[in-house]
Amino acid sequence: MKDDPATRAAHAGSSREGGSPSAAGIQLASFYLSEGDPSSLAYAYGRGGNPTWEALEGALGELEDARATSFASGLAACFATILALAETHPRLVLARDAYYGLRKQAEMLVARGVELVINDHADFAAVERELARGPSILWSESPTNPRLVVHDLRRLAAIAKRHGAPYVVDNTTATAALQRPLDLGASLVVTSLTKASSGHSDVILGSVTTRDERLHERVRAWRYNAGAIPGPFEAWIALRGLKTLPLRIERQSSNAFALAELLARHPKVAAVHYPALTARALAESQMSGGFGPLLSFEVEGGAQMADRVVAAARLIRPGTSFGGVESSWERRARWNGETAPPGLIRLSAGIESIRDLEADVLQALS
Ligand SMILES: *Cc1c(COP(=O)(O)O)cnc(C)c1O
């Protein structure tokens, strides 16, 4: 019998052999001693392989029953994925509310021959039309950052399949503990491990997972030749965080759900975006164990009021990024290039007691 993915991830990379270390080591070597033909060796040069990356990739692979490649950042993982696929599929059909950093990256790739189409992935006919125009990559994100839009991953995967388009899902907000897009038909999953997957706001890292050996090799070739490799220490930190991901995400999701309900009842809040409130049936059909740590809401009074609310928190930390054990929030549109409404606050629920979080949100809004 195969253990649950969470169980396997907790044990990944450790041996039961007597005398073996209880924790993965941090291998810092830039090269491994060799003479003659190096191709028979597991390790020769440090850009090609590292046992600490492999421990992390083993755990990521267990969570998704897939092969994983770790990268220096989430955006480095996106970059390698687009470049690997664009060789054969030069059109990128991207969801309109995908992470704005990825939209910026894609715009830079237009000058390098990538044809960029940004459209609404809830409009299946429009997606279908674009994929029919030529060999394309379909790229979704669900739930999206920062508006928490839930896309129908099964349906989009089926459309992509009909057109021979590799389907990539950015799984950063949900993480592999709550959603496994490869089970729903995705060809590749990219994740910014910087967020909830590592969970302690102390590392920038990314990954690509797939069950297609050929795609796995192509993505690896881009990591090796373009060089966006993770540092061994960062990989170790992320592995340590990943072991508690299922535990953390459960608490963070239940905190986020409770805060979303509290905000939805609040007279100063104009709108709340959280999958459990806005797209429950669809979210439940493709996620399990919770709806994630991230929510967003719009306050009456626009940008100015939102800034005041963020500044008034006693516990919730001001700042970007999300997914950490400490709750944090920010007014999203303060970032140049972000298309979120001016008064939208993105809130990342941590693992604190819900009573303290609710009290902090209420006092900040008052
Ligand atoms: C943060 C983020 C990224 C980029 O990850 P980095 O680790 O910051 O490079 C990509 N996608 C989503 C959805 C993100 O939130």
C-alpha cells in the first residue's frame, strides 16, 4: 500500500538504514571530483546536480506523484518552462488575472519571438479559438493572485488536449497539499516555493513538476544551460518547510475562511474574494483539504482607506508576499503594473489563533 502524499513528503529524502543521518545534509560543493569521462557520474559540476536539491525535489515529487525540478525562484521556474515549451509552441495563451510578475516576464519574451495572448480563462470559447490559431501553450493560475479567481482546470486541460497544447498551471496559492493539477490533466505545474510551500518567509525558490519524462528533461536542460539553479542552503530551508506544509496549510486555510466570513459581514467591506465564498462548488471539485491561506477584500473608501486599515494592524504584518506562518497584508495596487482595484487588500492568513486575528482585523477596520 502506498502512503498518503503528505506522509511521503514528510519522510522524503531520509533513509531507514542504521547510521544514516536523521536530516538531509547541505551539500555546498561547486564540483565533484572526477577524471576521464564524467558522463557516467551522478555529479560532476555543481550546476548540473546537487544532493540537497534532490532531497527537496524528492519531497516535491512525492506530493504530486511527479518529477520535480527546483529553481532559483518561482519566476525562474516560469521562464525555463516557457522557453522549453516555446521551441515547439511559440504562442503563450495566458489567463488575464495571472500573477502580474509573470505577465511582465511574458511581455519581455515577446521581443524574443514569443507571441503573447492574454485572455479570460472563464471564457472557454475564447480559449478554444486562441488555441486553434497555432501551436500554443495554455497557462492558467488557480486560485489567482490577488483576486482568487478559480479556473476550471479539468475543463481547460481538456480543451488544451484537443489542440495539442501543453497545459501549465501555476499552483502557488493552493500548493500541492490542496490541489494537484497534474491529476486534473495539466502537463506541468509551476510553483513559487517562496510562498506557502516553504512557509516561513525566509527563502526565494521555485519548482516545476511534471509526469512527462520528455518535458522534465527539457525543463532540466534549461536550468542547466541558463543557470537559474537554487542555492543548496535555500533548497534545504525549503525542504524543511515542506515537511510541515500539509499541517500549516490546514490551519492557514481555516483561518483564511473564518476571516473571509468575518469580512463579508462587515459594513465597511465592499467585496470579499475567497474561493469558499465566490466559487465554492468549482473549488471543491478540484481542491481538497481547504481553500488556501490567501484572500482579498475591498474596503469602502478606496486606496486611502485601505492604506489606513493596513497601517492600523497590531498583529498582521504589512508587506508583500504571502503564505508564511505569520499573517500579512498589503494594498495590492501600490505596486506599479498591478491591475488590482485601488482599494483591494490582499490578506495572507498565518497559523496564529483565529481569535487574535479576528480581533486585529476588527480593530484595524474600526
Ligand atoms: C510569487 C509568485 C510567483 C513568482 O515567484 P518568485 O518566487 O517570487 O519568483 C509566481 N506565481 C505566483 C502566483 C506568485 O504568487
